[in-house]
Amino acid sequence: MRGPALRLYPAPGGEVDPGSIYADLDLPAGDPYLVFTMVSTVDGKAAQGGRANPIGSDLDHLLMRRIRSAVDAVMSGAGTLRAEGVDLGVPEEMARKRVSSGLREQPLQVIVTGSGELPLERRIFREAGDDLLVIVSEATPEEKVREISRRTTVRRVAGDPEPEVQEVVGLLRHEFGVRRLAVEGGPRLNHSLVAAGLADELFLTLAPKVIGGSSVPTIVAGEELPEDEVARLRLLSAYLQGSELYLRYRFTGREGNSL
Ligand SMILES: NC(=O)c1ccc[n+]([C@@H]2O[C@H](COP(=O)([O-])OP(=O)(O)OC[C@H]3O[C@@H](n4cnc5c(N)ncnc54)[C@H](OP(=O)(O)O)[C@@H]3O)[C@@H](O)[C@H]2O)c1
């Protein structure tokens, strides 16, 4: 992993072992406490050739797994699953550490869809077993629901055409006991969660790349938020390795009524 990293914030900074970044994350329990894990280029783009995976370095990929290993559930929108081979689990040694700290071996892996158009041939549907949950909406065609149910657990919540995010997090909290949730995008799902005021933190890797392209999404897509609903964030920590930055932010409120 290309040598040491630097902690830039909080002060005092200094050299750190990259193995220590986000290694012992102690996220608070919430209803659930919701953190985003995203990667972006310096020009704000969230996809390279239509996928997120090529944007960040190996360390970025490792940090994403460390964040997964600190939560009860990891969630992704169907658009991301259709765009790339999403796997939402953790490697074996992280799974062992989870068990020794009282968590289930793998986080619950959650996909949300309204259309029910999922690439069911993907590995996640073969390998995640009981750890996978698909949440559909009241608009999802019955035939699609039946097809998905043959592969994995499905729950239907209110929402038309897409599952309402309050219903999604309510279901995860009350039926599945999720107190800490990592959301790995994509941009449209992120927008719904931010607009609903459900976001607590953002882990953002800023990769030293410029991609360009006005149709390439940023990490939060959809309608521009009204001026007084613009979300405000406070930096919690910043690390640097090479020219890639690992930023952790706390959502603190809205432009109209920030704390
Ligand atoms: N840079 C990063 O960190 C990162 C992370 C993830 C993804 N991406 C990139 O983002 C792109 C995909 O973007 P996307 O915006 O289509 O991804 P997305 O947010 O994963 O998918 C959007 C889809 O999620 C489903 N969904 C369910 N409930 C929703 C709700 N309440 N609000 C919004 N969506 C809901 C809908 O699926 P149905 O259409 O099935 O109804 C919707 O079309 C890909 O290029 C991917 O590589 C980047």
C-alpha cells in the first residue's frame, strides 16, 4: 500500500500506518446511524467508464471494506448493481473480527429497487445467501418480486415508484435490528437519503483524477436541493496517501437551520 499515510486533521497530524485508518471505527448506534461511503474525482465525478471501482486506489477499496466491517448493514441502489459487479461483504479476516466483537459474520447486504429489474445472474445473488435482502416498493411488479424471491429474501415497503427511504430504514431498524448502516450509493439513492435528512456521515475518498463529462454523475444526483435545505457538513478527519485524500464528514444540519 505505497508506504505511510499522513493524518492532516485533526491536529496534530503526522505519519500514520495506512493499516490504522478507519481500523477501529466505533460508530454510534442509531435508528440507524447512516454513513455514506463514496469515492469521487477532483472534478467531482462519481463514475469512471460507468463504474466507481476504477476511481480509487487499493487503499480506498480497503477502507470501504473497513467501514463495512463496522456496520450492521450495507446498502446499495439497484442502479449501482446494474452498473457494476457489486459485492457488499467483508473478507474473511474482517468477518472473524466482527464475530469476536459480537457482530454477525457478514453485514446484512441490502439492495433497493422499485422496478425490480435486477441482474439476478450476478455473483452476489449466488454467494451472499442469508446475508442478502432486496427491498422493493408497492409499485414493483409481482412477477419481478416472485423472481427475486426465488434467489433471496424480499421485503416490500411503501413508495411509488421507488421504496420510500424512511420506510426502508424503518424496516432495517425494526425487523432486522440495524443500528449502523453504510450506504455505498449510488448517487440517486444518496439524494433521496440526504433530501430526507437521514444522513449522519460521509466517508469520501477524493482521487487525484479529472474525468470531465457533464452527464457523468456526482456523488449525489437528482434535483438540486432548495437553498435552505442544502446539507452542511463538518470535517471530522482527513488522511492523505500519495495524492489521494480520505475525508470523513459529519452532517450537521441544513443551510436554513444549521447547528
Ligand atoms: N463513486 C461512488 O462512490 C459510486 C458509488 C455507487 C455508484 N456509483 C456509480 O453511480 C452510477 C449509478 O448511479 P445511480 O444513481 O443509478 O445509482 P443508484 O442510486 O445505486 O440507483 C438508483 C436506483 O436505486 C433504486 N432506488 C430504490 N429506492 C430508491 C430511492 N428511494 N431513491 C432513489 N433510488 C432508489 C431505483 O432502482 P430501480 O430503477 O430498479 O427502481 C433507482 O433507479 C454508476 O455509474 C455507479 O458506478 C458511484
